Amino acid sequence: MTEETANGSSAAPVEELGQLALEETAPKVTFSDQFKAFSKFGDTKSDGRQITLSQSDKWMKQAKVFDKQITTTDTGIHFKKFKAMKITLPDYNKFLEDLAKTKKVELATIKQKMASCGAPGVQQVSAGKAAAAVDRLTDPSKYTGSHKERFDASGKGKGIAGRRNLVDDSGYVSGYQHKDTYDGAH
């Protein structure tokens, strides 16, 4: 029995760990899988074999390929060279090669970004500035004029009573402060 086997260690686990480290750095989804996913994105009739310019632009935007060097205008120019609304994966590879060569960008870098950008979809949605405006506009405590009369002190709507001028049949004029103080003895 050797000292390595007595201690329970050997060279094989080290090699396995090295292989696992290589597998973790490689993209789990291939470029062609991403092509298929993005070619179906937003198109219920698509079979995943052809991609449109807008789907390609969404994919590139999600992969953060667009910068000051590559823009949507550039992709539109290079895509229209194929004279088709949709192109297949081999044509898409030619499109990327042409785009990379013209813009002097590394093709492998573009493909790596596009392969590892994740599933198609909305990545981040911000609440936006409208939320503060909507809160301000829907706060009944800030209403003035006739609109203020539609809500009680807690902000709850009064319903039909807040929307209509109901007729007061009490016999007093509106605004009379001594209502119901008349004593019938006189």
C-alpha cells in the first residue's frame, strides 16, 4: 500500500477538478441553441431555423454587443445584403463575419457574448419616473375645488354623493348656520 492510497488522495481527483473548472468556464448553451431560441422569440409561428433583423438586434442588445463601434444601423445595413426578411444560421454566421470584419471587431468575442447572454426575454425593468407622478395625481388629500368634495378625510370615495349635487329639501337656504334651531312655540 502506497502513502497516497493510505491517505486517501490520488492524482485522479486533481484531474477531475481541473476538468470541472474548464467545464464551468465554457458556455453551457451553444451559439446555435441561442440562435434557435432568439429566432422563436416574439414569433409564435417560427420553427427556429430562420431569424429576422429585429430578433437579431434584440439578441445583440441583450448580449451587449452594441456599443459605439457596432450599432443597429450597422446591423441593418449588413443584414439587408442578404435581400431576405429572415436568414438561416449559415447565413447568419456570414452576416456576423461580415459585420466583424467591417467594424474590425473579433468575431469570436461577438459569438461568445451572444452564446452566454442567457435566455431571450426582458432582463431588467425599472419602475420609471411615472410612479411618483401617478402617486401624486392619485392622492385625494391634494385635490382642490369640486374634486375635493368627492372624497372623505380618509381618502375614500363618497360614491354617487360625491359626484352629484343632491337637492336639500329641508326648507333652509344653503349655508344657513342655524338650521333646525327654530322652535315652533313662536
